[in-house]
Amino acid sequence: AGPTELLDALLSCVKHARKAVYDPAATVLGQALASLGGSAAADKLPACEENVFKYLSELSMSDYTQAGTSRLLVLLDHLSEGYPRLLELRGRLLAVWARSKLLEVHGDG
């Protein structure tokens, strides 16, 4: 299996319903994205970023429950730990979303 197949497999684990699966998968996927950027397969990175971004964007627009928001914040935290560039994609859309959700919970102070 090549790097894109590995990333696709990790992304499918990130989509899993159980936190015990998606939590560590997000950490490994972030690290894998970072590794891909410095490898011979770096040309595959934009498509992989797009797949991850698309999933996270769909999740942010489809599950407005507290559990859904918590899940997305956990995913963003773990993914960006290894691959902070994820928060900068598409005009920092995911970073802005995360900030707005955190402000809803914690306020502006």
C-alpha cells in the first residue's frame, strides 16, 4: 500500500463512531500528513489534505450537538498537533470555526 492508501485508511478510522478509534487515529493521521509533506510522494499531499478538510467541514455543518462539536474539536486538536497546516487551509476556515465554538463555551474573556 502506498502513502495515499495509508492516509485513506487512517481517515476511515477518524470517521469511526467510537472515540477509542477516532481519537488515536487523528493523531496518527496528523503525523502521517506531516511525513508525506517531506517525502517523495509530497505531490499527493494536496489531495489528501482536501479529503481530510472535506470530512471535517462536513462534520462541522452536519452535527450541531454538543457531542458533535466536542468530537470535531478533539479531531482538530489531534490532527493539528502533528499537522498544524490543516488549520490554515481555505482561509483558516477550520481554525475560525474552532475559535467560534470555543468562544461560545468559554466567552471572550
